[in-house]
Amino acid sequence: MGDHVQPRLVLLGKQGAGKGTQATRLADHFGVPHVSTGDMFRALAAQGVEAGLEAKRYMDEGDLVPDDLVIAVVEGCLEPGGPLDDGFILDGFPRTLPQAVELDRVLDGRPLDLVIELDVPRAVVLERIAGRRVCEQCQRVYHVDMPPQLDWVCDSCGGKVRQRDDDTEAAIDRRLDHYERRTVPIIDHYRTQSRLAVVDGIGDGDDVFERMVKIVTERIRD
Ligand code: ADP
Ligand code: ZN
């Protein structure tokens, strides 16, 4: 084992690739915090915090939240001595090249261990997102084909399970276009840094999880 077994990871993938679910599982497995910028914005908006309300206006349209706003919200956690000092799974950040450059800067001297791209074709994610339902409280993800046991009440926390405001077909299309244009360039950025691993995101969730754990474990052992 190397110095740390608590990895610093970024998860990339199209909307609906299963990023959120896998990020939660990886965070449990490795005992590090799971940081989802989407969840952070939704929580801030629910609390009526101005930054969150502003972010929500972009999110509901299927647009990316502007870089300065994203960076202002996330950066505090990433600074040395902050809550993410001992490893993390970043889910949804960075999403643009300027955000990736900013992340490199703020991590100064404590680089990422690995960036995992969860690879799923567009047609598959479209089908998945259209049926996606999410718990309002704990953000647990369900699907119309795999609902909670009781009438759209969350199995984990009793919260209300519903379709997200930005999971409409038009918004999904826009988000996938943004992914191609804005997020794919950061894949090259990390490939150049030799930090990229591509994991096949098709198939059983448990299998995908095992693939990811294996690749992370190999990486942090080196
Ligand atoms: P999904 O992966 O399905 O898009 P998320 O919860 O990760 O779900 O993000 C929801 C929305 O939040 C995005 O469509 C975008 O508007 C906004 N968002 C989240 N993270 C970022 C980011 N790093 N940069 C810009 N916008 C972001
Ligand atoms: Zn819940």
C-alpha cells in the first residue's frame, strides 16, 4: 500500500451514466466523502441560499452553471486543511476545462489519483434518464422499472421520490450536448496527464462497481 488508501478521484460520465450511484458506493467503500456539485446546488436552493437559487435557474433549463459560481461553491472544501483533505470522490465537478484547471491549481501538491470516465452510449442514457426518479431528501436514485417498495416513498429515508425538474426530454438533450462540447475536452486533459481510466458503464451495477474498485485499488497501490 502507498501512503494513502483514501483516494482522490474524479468521476466523469454523461448524465444518466450511473455516476451518482457509483460515486456513493465508491465513497462508502473507500471511506471518503462523496461530493456532488448537483446535490450541493439543489441543497442550497432548497435552503433558499442565493447561490443555490441562481444555480437552479441554469439547471432547470439544462444549462451549465457558470464556472465562477461553481468554483465559489466548491473551492472552500478543496483547500488544504478542508473537509476533503483525506480523499474524496468528486461527482459532477469538474465539468469544463476552466474548472479542471482550477481544480489542479487548488489541489496543488496533492494531485488526483485517478479520473474515471464511466462510458455509456447516448441512446442508453436517454432511456435511463427518462425513467429516473430521485428522492427529494437523500437523493437516492430509482427508476420507473425499479420503484421504491411503497408508493414513491423512499426506502432509505421516507422522503418523496419524484422526477427531477431538469429530467425533461428537452433539458436532457441540452445536457448531453453540453457534455460533448464542454466536458469531453477535460477527458483529453486528464488523458494527457496519464490520470484517465475509461470504465464500461453498461450492464449490471454491481459489475460496473467491481470494475471501478479494481482499477482504483490497482492505481493507489502503485
Ligand atoms: P446530471 O449528472 O444528471 O446532470 P447533476 O446532479 O450532476 O446531474 O447536475 C445537475 C445540474 O447541475 C447540471 O445539469 C448543471 O446544470 C449543474 N451542475 C452541476 N455541477 C456543475 C458543474 N461542475 N459545472 C456547471 N454546472 C454544474
Ligand atoms: Zn431518501
